Amino acid sequence: MRQLYEKFPYERLKTLHWEKADSLDGGHSYFFGTGDAFKKHFPEQHSVMVPSERKRLKNRSGGMSDCFLIEQEGTEAQLNKIRNSTGLIVTEAESLGADDVNLFWDIQSAKDDPKTVVLMLQTMAEALELICYSVVEKSGMKEITFNLRLPSGITNLLSAAEVGAALEEGIRRGQALNYARYLGDLPANALTPQILAGHAEDRLSNVGQVTIVSEKELVTLGFGGILAVAQGSKNRPRLVVFDNEVQNPSKTIVLIGKGITFDTGGYSIKSKQHHNEMKYDMCGAANTIAALEILAPQYKNVRLIGLLPLAENMVSADAQRPGDVYVAHNGKKIEVYNTDAEGRLILADVLSYAGQFKPDLVIDIATLTGGTTSIAGNLAGVFCTNNDSVLPLVRGASRIAGEKFVHLEIVEEAVDDLRSDVADYTNMHNKWSTGAPTMYAAAFLKEFIPADCLWIHFDIANMAWSGRSSPYMRGRGATAYGTRTLANLVKSFCG
């Protein structure tokens, strides 16, 4: 079948320039800076702006500037203001028909260390990419040239090479995030397991070794969960294995992303409401591709493994039935109470498979349960872990990323409720209607993690698409939510 979308999403960011300058230009521009910098460049303004304000003022060069204050309120708040302000600037420029945007950012007055300034520059460039995303070209859209002017005193903090590298890294991260959004936004008939495996290979083969495991090999290797979920579809399953092939690594980290390219629910069929959105059930896999693309070039002493189980959950004469029993990769027998609880079946297989790599840390990310909406609405994703020592790491990584996750503890009784009369486990609590679907899903996965391994599970079912709107992430499509947290978490874990 011909792929419906054959090229990268429409790129509206034409280029990003930067130069040293000690004053705003005489035309219309945008201004980022602290209150002290504001007073310096707008001396005739007697009233002091508050951080939440935005004003259009005449600067001392005779031009007009839209002003945004980026005060020293903590790194998390600063980064969020930079993201949101960047989004507002580009949106306004579009409404005015502008294709050339000038931004003056007085970071010379920033009192943070150079590492924080680098992070701020990266965040702005990343947000610039994110706001410029569109899955298809729309009438009237223009490519944007972004001109960034920085005070000459920046050399007291960073060299010109370091400034350029920070901006380039932000652009690179933004492009990886946008590709994850693009994959999520593709219709399911343009993104079968085989096609998604091809996208993963195209994006990751230049930063590591990519192996695509065929259905025949899945049978040989005993991936019973992936095969059971996929048996009702004519589009056959795949497993993508990424390895950056680091020798004698200081740490080994496995990232796993759920890749159900469409989820009908199987015979436990979903209701018609929002059923078209089930093309997004592969966002965990797409986000993992982006995280690996961001991380792999940065680590030469950490082995990064990516595992993407890919399948389509359909209804047919060959599809699995409620009550069927299959054998998972670790040899455990699973009774399928509900065919719509399929994500945990494919993840369980690869969690078990991950053990051969002797990982120090395993992270999975998935659009796993609708129960996340009851827990956190569209405010935050949900995470679970087998070791509470990681709670500060996850919180720090997510907040710096501009993404929020709430911790859900897995109580001991949850595993007992998953015991089956005819197998080792059921894939859903037999009284599932009583609640706690997110916990039960995580409890099931916990039984398959490698021994003596730190494990973190991210459930983004409520945030992976059409999430909470923000000035820099517009539209109703895929959000790549959790990808930045994954990248930051790996960085923190590796010190």
C-alpha cells in the first residue's frame, strides 16, 4: 500500500540566526530579560512590569518591542516562561504575516551559572521548533527566519561556540520531538507495524544498530504476548531492537515504548466515542524513538537499548478471545480476561526480554490505561516504580522538561488480585469494574521486569494527544509527552 504521507512534517522554521548586540534594533522586535534589563533598555518607562505582564513599548532605539520578563524565579518557572513566550511570539508573527522575527534576549543580567544559561537557550530553540510544527502544509503558512540578538557580554558566560552548540542542540531535540508527533498524527492505514518499524530504522540507524525482528523470529523467541495481540490483524507484528553498541559501558539502560498502531479493543471492543483516536496508541513507541535519537549521540560510555513491540489489535476470525491462555516470553501462562488490555501483554514480553542485556535501569512508556484521566485529568501523566529512591529524579526530570507526572504506588494486594484459576496471571483484575485500572496494569508489568533491576513505568494515556494546550504546543494532535522527561531522566541517572 502506498504510504499516505511520504515526507517529514512541513518545516516552517527556515533558519535560526544569532549575533551579539548591545541594543534593540529600530524596528519591531521582541524582548526577553529581567527587570533590571528592562529598565536599561526602556528608561522612559516609570512603571515596573510584573513577570506575568506583556507590554508593547517604545525602546531607546526608537523601535517598538513586545516585552516579556524572565525573572530569576527558579529554573522550572524560567524555562516554562521561555517556552510559552516563544510560542506567543511565533503565533503573533504568523497573524501579522511576518516571516522574519527579531528577538533581543538580555541574558547578560541573568544571575545563573553558564549551565543554566545553556539550558535556557536550548529550551528556547526547542520551543521554536515545537511551535513551528504542522503535520501537513496549510494555506498561508510561511517559513520563519528567527534572529536572536544577545548582549556582547555573553562572552563572560559562554563562548560563541557554546552559544551556537546550545541553540543547535535545542533545534535537534525539537526536531526529534516533532517527528514523534508526526508519527502519532499519521492515520493507522499509513502506519502499520511494518511501516513504523521502517521509520524507527530510518531515524535511528545513524546513531546505533537497528534490528527488526520478524513474526517468524518472534515465534522462535517465544514472544507469546505480541503474537496473541497481533493474531487478529493482517498487518503482522514486529519488534524493533536498538543498540548503540557501547563496549564496557558504565551503565546499561533499556527504553521500551508501546507500539499498538491501532487499537480496536479486539473482541472487548471499544465504544465508538473517540475510537478514531486509537491511532495514537503507538505514541509510546514514537516517543521512545525520539528519546533515543536525542540521547544516543550524547553517551559514549552508556549502553542504550531501545525495544519497540509493534502490533495492531483488530477483530477477526483469527483474533484472540476473552478467556484464551497464552505463554509469555518468561514462560508464564496468561489468561486474557479482556482483549482491550493488550498493551500490557506486549510490554510484558519485552520487559522479560530486556533481562538479557543486564540493565541497570528499565523505563517503559505507554498509552496504557484510560484510568490515568481519573487520576490526573489532563494535568499530568502517571508513573509507577519498584524503588521509591527514584521519586526525586523523576520529579526533577519532568519539571525541567515542562511535563508533570504524579506517582502512583503499586500496593502488594494488586498482584494477588491478578492470579488466575487456569493460568499464572490474568491480564486484568477479575473485578476490574471496581476501579484501579492503572495500578493493576502496572502491577501486571512489575511481574515481568528483570531481577535486581530498577524500573520506572510511565502511563501517558491521558497526555499523549490533544493534551493541555500551551502557547508553544498547539493543535489537537500528538504531543510527544514524556519524551523530554525520559531524556532528562537518563541524563540525571547517568550523573
